[in-house]
Amino acid sequence: MKFRLLLALVACVLITPHSFAQYVIKGDAAKGQEIVSKVCSACHGPDGNSPLSANPSLAAQHPEYTYKQLNNFQSKNGKPPERSNAIMAGQAAGLSDEDMKNVATYFAAQKRRPLTAHDPELVKRGQLIYRAGLAEKGVPACASCHGPNGSGLPSQFPRVGAQHAEYTASQLKAWRSGERKNDMNRMMQSVAANLTDKDIAAVSEYLAGLR
Ligand code: HEC
Ligand code: HEC
């Protein structure tokens, strides 16, 4: 009995750092900026504040999350990418491991510009979903993982505040349909499974204005 307990403890210590991705990315921000200004800025803005609502803002994102997504857009060993997107597959294909660390470090050091939510009714419902969840549908409070002000929690939970509503809604729908499935332990797929289009519009509108 005691031996088994010890074995379980040792297994936990050995497995935890890998399964919870507690790595820290420290790249060269200046080299990252060079790549961003040449390749990424047209769609994501020179400082990662995206000018277009279909494209995500990347400023102030945790570098571990950005690095993971760039890896997920790449096809590895001839296998299809874990996160499938035609545009980003093309963009990520040419990046080396170091390039990805460098751009992730650059974006992390930029300030996220606030956005404004426009529809007060949607915002009200969105705030309820974000802070309390929808118990009757088994939807957990988003804030429990992404933090009360949407800043996320390094390195597992991305920043989701001051993000374009159009982009956020597209991702929640992609998880609901299973088109996006690169999340660890299917956390976001099960969160999104029971959200209606209206719920998604509401929480996305709320997140745009959250800072
Ligand atoms: C032609 C426009 C375009 C260019 C150029 C582009 N991106 Fe993107 N990027 C997108 C779109 C659109 C998405 C959303 C993809 C989706 O819906 O899954 C995206 C998503 C991302 C994401 C995921 C963000 C998140 O919050 O999950 C990262 C990271 C990213 N891009 C980094 C880059 C980097 C680094 C470059 C330059 C090397 C770049 N992108 C160039 C359009 C672009
Ligand atoms: C149990 C923890 C957990 C809960 C609860 C949760 N999330 Fe997430 N969320 C995650 C994780 C982990 C990721 C990163 C997935 C990945 O690696 O691609 C994520 C990613 C996201 C993203 C993608 C960000 C981007 O830039 O593409 C959005 C948007 C999001 N969550 C919104 C929500 C909303 C809205 C809710 C509440 C309805 C919610 N999340 C509840 C864990 C959670």
C-alpha cells in the first residue's frame, strides 16, 4: 500500500511538468520584431493589435500560448496540423523553432489596445456567462480559467480580453463543431459544446470590451 502511494507520487512529479506545459519561452524580441514587420504585420498589426476583426490580436499574449499555436499550425512528420487553418498553415510553415520563440516573445512584450463592446444587452448576458457560467447547461465560468479580467493565466490559459468579437466567436464555433481541437484535455471543446449562437455572440461581445 505504502509503496503504491509512493509510486503514485513519483509518477505525479515526473508527469506533471510535461502534461501541464509549464515551460517558459524566452526568445529574442528584436529578432521577433523583424519577422513580424516583414511577414505578420499586415494581418496582425505591427505591434500585434490586429486592424481586422477576423484576425486575432496577439499583443500581450502569453508567449507559451503563441508558441504552441504556431507549432499547432505546422504539419509535423507528414501529419496534418493539429490546428487547421489555410492562411496560418502557409504563414507558420517557414518558421523555425527559434523564429517562433522570438515572435512569441515580441508579441508578449506589446500592449493590448482596448476595444469597445457595442451592444449592452449582449454584454450583460456575456458577463453572466463569463463570470458565473450556465449551470443549467453545464457551462463552467470562463473566468475560472481565463481570469476575472480576461488576462489568462500563464502558461496554459490564454489572454482573451480585448479580443475582436468576430475572431472569438469564430473560435468558439470551431470548438463546438470540433473543427478546432488542439486544446489540452479537450477543455475548450467541452466548454463550447453547449453554447448556442446567441451565447457565443454574447460572451464574444463581452470579451471585446473586457480589460
Ligand atoms: C494573411 C493574413 C495573416 C498573416 C500574414 C499572418 N496571420 Fe496569423 N492569423 C491569421 C488568421 C486569419 C488567424 C486566425 C486563424 C484561425 O481562425 O484559426 C491567425 C491566427 C494566428 C495565431 C493564433 C492566435 C490565437 O489567439 O490563437 C497566431 C499565433 C498567429 N496567427 C501568428 C502569426 C505570425 C507569427 C505571423 C507571421 C509570421 C502571422 N500570424 C501572419 C492571419 C494571418
Ligand atoms: C477549464 C478551463 C477553461 C475554461 C472553463 C474555459 N477555457 Fe477557454 N481556453 C482554455 C484553454 C486551455 C485554452 C487554450 C487552448 C489551446 O491550447 O489552443 C483556451 C482557449 C480559449 C480561447 C482561444 C483564444 C484564442 O486566442 O484563440 C477562447 C476565445 C476561449 N478559450 C474562450 C473561453 C470562453 C468564452 C469560456 C467560457 C464560456 C472559456 N474559454 C472557458 C481553458 C478554459
